[in-house]
Amino acid sequence: MLDGKILVIVAVAAVALVLVFGLYSLFRGGDFARTYSNKLMRLRIVAQLIAIVVIMAVLYFSGRGPTP
């Protein structure tokens, strides 16, 4: 069970980290923003998808998922 919690924390932290870097690039502006802001926001969406899959897998395998 502890391994599942660690996976969820890592996945959520990765999403938060990419979000912070993306927002930083937007606020910085200039060439940096033109180069990286859109790429970072796309990476955030992918990281969110992975985080959702990890969370659902942890819930499923821990027996806390929906019951049929």
C-alpha cells in the first residue's frame, strides 16, 4: 500500500512541477516563452494523463475501486 502512495505522490508532484515551469515561462515572456511555454503545457497534459492512470491503477489494485 505504501508503494502505491509513493507512486501517486510522484505523479502529482511531476504534474505540479511541469505546471510551475510552464507558468514561469509564460510570465517570463520573450523568446523563452515562445520556445517553451506551449511545449511545457503539452507536457503537463501528458503528465496529468499519466497521473490519472497511476491513481486509478493504485485504487484498483488496492481494492478501493468501484465494486461491480
